[in-house]
Amino acid sequence: MALLEVSGLRAGYGKIEVLHDLDIELEAGTLCAIVGANGAGKTTLLLALSAIIAKRAGTVRFNGTDVTKLAPHALVRRGLLHVPEGRRMLAPMSVEENLQVAAAARGAAGFASIDGLFERFPILRMRRNVAAGSLSGGEQQLLAIARALAAGPMALLLDEPSMGLAPKLVDEIFHIIAHERAGGTSILLVEQNARRALALADRAYVMDRGRIVLSGTGAELLGNRDVTTAYLGEITA
């Protein structure tokens, strides 16, 4: 069953249209990867889905309801959470305060989840009273994901979660993503590390210049010569 259904989506900036009639689906309890070159429109797709930028045409349905015209805060209340590229912390506030702000979206249940998040993210527990703006890039990425989880997502939109991180932290980020997917959270993942994303994906789409040009299971796209050559930096025999 599709939790997120996108049909004929068009979006852009000013006079420039970036997304051209996109159709994608995210099945409940699965991970869907979006891969493609820089400038393909992947981040724009997530911004449009989370209503950060306006949709020019098309329909978005989430959990069986048309949410095309809903505002960002209304999407959050319905369980559609966006973790943007660049993390965007509330920099002067502490780690714990950042989590509390996110948890407020679901009241007492959200606040009650914070101790569990500190158990799952021990580095954040150690830094709980530190200003978010003083965290390292990797710590900020962990906090960004933890903030989204504090809001109780049905689905996560993750934009480049491993960008700029050391290999050990990349491994940790992908472990967290796999754990969330295994726990039933649906995930739409935009990720430059195409090999890691496709290896984890139940389904995947390749974007090029604002259009979907290929789709299939993660395994199918990993085995596709054109995808391997263009996005994984390999040339197969």
C-alpha cells in the first residue's frame, strides 16, 4: 500500500521550473531512494513534498488523504517529517531544547520519547546541554534525525544525510536509517552515496533534469549498467 503518492508534480523557483510532472510512490514500511546527479532536482522534490516551496501542479496524497495544499506544520502533525540538507539547527538552543521543540508537536508523548532518543543517540545525551550550533557536522546530523524522530514520524524525507561526514559517521547514519525502516518508518531518501542508498532501498528512482528517467528495486538499479556508470563511478564489462 502506498503511504505517499505523488502524481504530476511540478515545482520550481521564480520563472524556472525544476520538476516536470513527477510520479513517485513510497510504500508503507519501506525505504525509497532517489538518486541522480547534482542539479537533478532531488532536493527540490523534498522541498515541494514538505510544502517549503510551492507546488505548481500535481497531487500529493499521504496516508490516503490529499495533502497537496497543506502547510508544512500541518504535514508535520500528520507524520510527514523532512530532515533537510544542511541540518538547520536552532543554533543558540541546547541539544535537549532542540528535541523539546520538535517533541512539542505531539505533546506529552513527544516529551516522553526524549529519554529514549538519548538512549539511542548516546553522543547526544553527552552533549544534551551544549548549544546545537557548537556541535560537529556529524553530531548536528544525528540531532537533525533525532529531532524528526521526536515528532513521531510515519514517514521521513531525508536529504543527503551522509553529506560531508567521516566514514565512521556515514556508517552510523546508515545504521540508524536501516533501524528506522526495520521499525516500520517509511523513508524517502535523497543521497549522493548512491551505492549505499540503493543497497538499502526497497525501491528507487533515478532523476535527471527534473524528471524520473528510471525506476525499479534497489537491487535492480545497482545491477543496471547505465546507473553504475553514471552514478556509481564504475564501468562494467
